[in-house]
Amino acid sequence: MTFPKRLLQKLSLSLLLGLTAAISVLVFLAWLADEVLEGGTRAFDEAIREAVHQIASPTLTTLMRGISFLGSTQFLFAATTVMVIWFVFRRWKREAILLAVTMIGASLLNITLKLAFKRVRPEPFFNLATPRSFSFPSGHSLASFCFFGALAAILNARVQNRKFRLVIVASAGMMVLLIGLSRIYLGVHYPTDVIAGYCAALIWIGAVKFVEETLVRRKRRKADPPISTDYAD
């Protein structure tokens, strides 16, 4: 079996697994949204909010506000712009396009879902002003998951050292989890908003990956001419 054929088979398996995972998360998100609309998650949300608020302290509040900023539209827009410019400068055109498309799509998806569900925000802690947007899903959680997740995937594809790759993945995962936790800690989101944000991000990243790998596979097929079975006498 030639190398291109093995690569195509690997891509097909990757696409199948990614599609299966995306569908599973989509089903869970649909169930979660239905429970939220019917009020079935109220006890869970309030219990988690109260438990997290019990660990509050002035120092931790300052830290959480800083972490929350790392998931804000302002920060992620600036960070995405810087990274896209850096990728272009390094001639990573494909990576620049992927990151830009991922973040633009994440923003549109967040707006669409918020307007679709129109969940009212909880009462924030620490006398913070209530954000004007709707609560479900958490935009900070969705966007930060897309940004740090996509960035980790792009960098890992370029890094050969396995330990360094693990550090990249662990750092991205920790950042996303902390941003989600900060939104619950500050009281501006319910826990189910954060979970929904993560689910929506997984679905969108899976969709981007599916389309990107499909295009790569099609391009390789065109670049790899069919092997002729006709031989001259």
C-alpha cells in the first residue's frame, strides 16, 4: 500500500471519529438546552454557584477577574489578530485561515445561540454589573475553548518534542477550565452556561476540522494521479 493511500485511510478514520464525537456532543447539548428551558437544571446550577462562592476571597476575586478577561471579546480579538499576523509572517497561510475562520465562526455561533435561548443572567456576585447579553451559553467559555484549543492543535502539529506537546495541551486545557470557572465564581453565568459553551465549541471545532480535512483529502487525491495498469510490450 502506498503512502498516500495509507494517509487517506487515516484521514477517513479521523473524520469518522470526529464526526461521531461532534454528533454525540450535539445530542448532549440539545438535551442540556431542553433541561435548562424547562428549569430542570436550577437546583444543580444554584448548588454549584453556592459552593464556588463559599471559597471567595478578595485575592481570589482579583485573580478570577483577571482570568475572566482572558476569555473576553476584547482580549481574544486582539490575541487572534496577533496570532494570525504571526502565522502569515511565518508563511503558515493554512493555519492563519483556520484560526481566523474558527474564531469568526465561534463569535457568530455564540450570538446565534444566545438569541435562540434568551436565558436571563443570574445575579452577579461582588456587586458586579450584569452583562447586557443573554446567559446561555457562556461566550467566554465558547470563545476561549475555540481559541486556545485551535492554537494548541496548530502548534502541536509543528512541534516534534512529545513533552512540549503535552505541556501545550495541558496549558490550553487549564486556561479554558479556569476561564469557565471564573465566570461561575464571579456569578455572571450559571454552570450549565459554561458547560454549554464548551459543548458548542467542541461541535464547531469538529465541524471546522471535518471541512478542513475533507478539503485536504480532496487536494491530495488531485495531486496523486491514478496508477496506470497498462504496460508497454
